[in-house]
Amino acid sequence: MKHFLFLLLFSSATFLTVSCNKQKQAIDAQNDATQNALDHQKDAVAADAKEAKTQVDIDTKIAKANIDANKAVDQAQLDADKKKADAEAAAAKARVDAVQK
């Protein structure tokens, strides 16, 4: 009878140990899956941030180019207006000289 009780207790302890190990393995597997999912999300966030920075750099370059182009257009218009004013002044002086003669 003692042997039977001993075997019964031993087999129960073995079953509990195996059962606990399986639970621990399942917990570890779940934790690994969670960590992997978080790592993938972290990588995706980093890739999105890098892409956003690249787009901002492109947008900044475009904005600067537009500013430079507008500046060149405005300066050209001002230069043309200045030449026009000089030509009008020269024409007005020529009319005054023509009237005096």
C-alpha cells in the first residue's frame, strides 16, 4: 500500500511539473510573439518617420526653389520697370528739347 501511495504521489507530482512547464512554455511563447509584434511595429514607426523626414526635406527644397524663382521674377520685373522709367524720363527730356528748338 505504501508503494502504491508513493507511486500515486510521484505520478501526481510529475504530472503537475509537466503541466507547469507547458504553461510556462506557453507564457514564454506568448511573450515572444508579443515582443516580435512590438518590434515590427517599432520598425514600421521608424520607417514612417524616416519617410516623413525625407518628404519634409523634399518639400523644403521645393519651397526654397519656388522662393528663389519668385525672387528672380520679381527682380526681373523691377529691373524692367527701372529701365522703363529711365526710358520714359529720356523721352520726356527729348520732348522738352524738341519743344524748345
